[in-house]
Amino acid sequence: MEIRNKVVWITGASSGIGEALTYKLNELGAKLIISSRNRESLYLVKSKCKVNPLDVHVLPLDLENTDSLKEVTASAIKIFNKVDIIIHSGGVSQRSLALETDLDVAQRIMNINFWGTVALTQNILPSMLSNNSGHIVIISSLVGKFGTKFRSAYSASKHALHGYFDSLRTEINPEIKISIICPGFIKTNVTINALTADGTKQNSMDDAQANGMPADRCAIEIIKAIRSGKEEVYIGGKEKYAVLLKRFLPGIFSKIVRTAKVT
């Protein structure tokens, strides 16, 4: 797929993987719509886009407020009269034990990561179907394929994305591509912003995250996956091989993950 002049809508674009994707796609000549809750941060990201900055449009949204997403989607389509690619990079992580996590915190994680993504997809999909083309890219996680400590609700939200979009892929026009991207440890602020048991932010970076793949390198791998139209991709270091270990040697995987340091 040629990226130049494609209209790409990125959620979670104010930081982390979404921000890194914004810069790389701008360099490749894409027309961008960048979204997150933080308007000021989005304009800061826009100011760092050096290629055709007039083709980078800021559109704030709140994935937790699903009722607002229909209007936001209509606004996104009006900017360039279409959206060729939507990259669902917005979300929130978790660092708390399952039995200690308030139910409303778990529900908030699910609302942002799963229901917000689903609602945005349902609103943008009719336009893609009308154009007989489009690409939906979901930034999941390796814990969308298996569970680890301190991430029960987060892992559940990512597992749910796999189930929903794998099913959706079987139902719609095959000209609409769906790619699920599963990063491992990527050096971003995701753990700093992760929710703890009572809903407050962790405000510290995990060691594994600090030593993870740089976000700009992850963005390059994601763009490769988009261009090739791959349905599912794993990105990271040796942690990505846990997917195979879980699939073929689940008993051994369970013993390892019980004792592994995953923060």
C-alpha cells in the first residue's frame, strides 16, 4: 500500500506509539487527523510535523464518551472527505491485582480500550464500505494473546478487541482490511499513565518498559504491517515469543509467567 496522500486518522496521537506513528506517517506524506483527549499535546505534536504541516489536523476526542464519537467521526470525514486508514492507538493500561481493583476502574479500562474503539469503528465503517476501500488498524498488545500479573482488565480489553475484529473481518467486504498489532515492551509513558487499583495513575515507568523497543522503531514496524496488509503482527523483543509458548506449551508458559517479573 502506498502511504503518500492517504488519509490516516490516529487516536492516542498525543503520546507513545500514536505520537511516533504521527511523525513517521507525516514523513511519508500521509494526510493526518490526530486525536486524543489532550488538545494542547496534540498541537505540540502537530508543531513537530515538518512535512506539509497543513495536512495535519487536530481533532480531540474522548474514547470513554462513546455518545460523542458519531459527531467526531462526521467531523473527521469532513476534513478530507474520507478516511483511508484509521489507527486505533488510544487506550489506557493497568497496574493492579485483579482482586484489589475497583470494579469501576476495570469498567473504565474496558470502556476506553474496547467500547470506544468499537464505537469509533462502527461510525467510520459505513464511509469505508461506501468507498469500497479502507484499513482498520488496532493497536492491541501481546497481553491480548495471553494474561500476566497486574493487567487483568487491560488484558481482557485487548482480548475483546481480538474477538470483535476477527469476527468483523469475516463479515465485511474483504476490500476493507483489518490489522491487529500486538506490541510487547515499548518505551512509552503507558506505564506512567497506567491505572492502579483505585483509578489513580501509577506515575512511574516499569523497568521492562524503560528497556523496551523505542517507539519510533515500533512505528516503523507497524507501518510495514499496514503496507503489507497483515492481519496480525507481534512487535517487540524476546517477549513476543511468549505467544508461541502459550500456544504450544501452555503448562510451561503458566509456570514461567507466575514467577516472571513483568513490571
